[in-house]
Amino acid sequence: MRNGIEAKHWGTYLELNRPRKIVFTWIVDENDEADPSKVTLEIQPEDVGCTVTIAHEMDSKWIDYVERTERGWGRFLHEIDRTST
């Protein structure tokens, strides 16, 4: 939700290297469709669980959203971890 309105996000898978790497475009609204950002998730197995590294490449016009984006991905990963136990 963003300002009480459901936020819509979509994209296209660019690379699927199961189970280690996923790369996809990230589009927030119709205005960004021509210039999507790119997200790369790399998954490294550990003795217990795994380590996930996320790189979200976006245009410099979104510089004010970097911290918010980092928090969002952190919440997303926390929810996945919470629901898998």
C-alpha cells in the first residue's frame, strides 16, 4: 500500500538460474514501463539456510527512494523467512 492505495509492481524475468540467481525488471507504474529498473537476487547456500544478496539498479532520478527501497526489500525477505519456519 502506498498512501492508502494498492501499489502495483510488475516486470519481466531476464535470467533464471535456479536455484542461485534471478534477474528481473521492476516497474512500479505505467510511467516507468519504458525505463524499468533491474533487480538481481543471488542466493548462496549456507550450512543452515542461505544468504541472499539483492542488487536493485535504478535510474538516478530515484535517488530519494534508495533507503525506502532497501527497507522494502528487507521487509520482503523478513516475511519470507518468517513464513518458512
